Amino acid sequence: MDLTYMLSMGLVAFVLLFAIFMVLKLLFNHEKKAKSAYAILEERFAKGEISEDEFVKRKNALK
């Protein structure tokens, strides 16, 4: 085997492994899913960014 053939096979293997990695990352990346409006509202209330009255008002607006 000559050097060019070995390098091209190595490149093909690398590209294939990279493609498999990217597909698996897309399939199992649960962290980046969009939160619902209610979940964001609960989070802001838990952090103290909004008052209880504001929380109830916005929660009712979401219904």
C-alpha cells in the first residue's frame, strides 16, 4: 500500500467517526430543548425575579 491510500483511508475513517459522533450528539442532546412558557415563569418565580402576584397574573394569562 502506498502512503496516499493509507492517508485517504485514515481521512475516511475520521470523517465517518465524526459523522457518527454528530448524529449521536443531536439524538441525545436533551439539555438544549426549549422550555415551555410556564416552566420559564416558574423558574423566574423561584429565583425571586417576579412577585407572587405577578406570577399568578402571568400564569392565568397563559391558560
